[in-house]
Amino acid sequence: MSSVLVPMADGPPSPDRPPSLHALPSGPGDTELIARSVAEPEQFAALFDRHAAAVHRYLGRRVGELADDLLSETFLIAFRRRTAYRPERVDVRPWLLGIATNLVHAHARAERRRYRALARTGADPAAAHASDDVHARVDAEALRGPLAAALAGLAGRDRDVLLLFAWGQLGYEEIAVALDVPIGTVRSRLNRARRQTRAVLAPAYTSEVDR
């Protein structure tokens, strides 16, 4: 499937929504594919082709080498729930990332261990299995040191909101629907996560500037 990337048409980026690009698919839209897949299950495969890379990147940043297994589980759950999908509530990508986030909860201990290991050593064990993957190398670099420590120290629900916003590129309303929480809860959790993360990162930034 070929596609064209175009800027979002709903105005300039705002604090409630990170900047992003939308792909204009050359074939049926996501909602149409889900509707078709109820009678023709093979149609669902096109959704995997369109969104698997983004979901895998999000999972890989959170749980490393567990991402492959959780990616498969995410799409299996989505397939099983496709008849309950309501496009008026949430687009397909936030829906998939919401499922993926719920799966991460079962591996919260592994996620925290990964961040703590990165904070200590800067070495990501998962990246060793994907040394030719540019995204894996960039993610491992970005998670080194204080940032990884900050993420490890966040409450799980605050970390979910922060990472869906920063790594999943979802807006406040999309996160609220994906996690099934009020938008006010998204705002308070994101503000708290930002505040706690900045508190951890500030001393490290100051020490770098003083060198």
C-alpha cells in the first residue's frame, strides 16, 4: 500500500496535541477495513500492515525485547474485539495503543527493570537483537541515564499517559479514550509526570552545563 504524508488539517500543534503527520491511504480507510473484516476476516491483515510498525516502536521503547510478543497479542485482541470497535469514540491507532498499554501493565516489573538497567549502564539488552534497526539504536540512546531513571520512578498510570503522549503521539482526548479515563485525569497525570520527570532531569542537565 502506498501513501502520502500530509500535515494535519486541524490547525497548528497545541499543548493538547503533539505535532504529527497523517498518512492518506490509497485503499480503504481503517474503519472500512474493520467493518469489512467482520464478514471477511482476511481484511484485518491490512490494518496490521498499516499500524504494526508504530505499535511495535511504542512497545519496544517500553518493554524492549518483549515487544514482538506483545505486538502479536495486541493485534489478536483487536481482531477478537473488532465487532465492538466504535469509530465515533476513537481512531484505530489510539485504540491499538490503548490495547498495547493494557498489555504492558502485565509486564510492569520488566519495564521498570529495563529503565533501571538503562539508567545504570546505558546498555539496552533489547537493542543487541536489533543492532541494524535505527529506531532501536535511537531509543536506546534516548533512554540512557537520568531519563530512564525518571521513567522508572513514575507511577504506572502516570507513565502510561506521558508515553502515550510523547511516544504514541496521541492527543489528550485520544489518550482519555484509549485509557477509558476522563480528559481531566489525563491532564493531571501528564502534568504530574512532567513535573516529576523534570525534577529528576534538572540536576543532570545542570551538571552537564557546568562541565
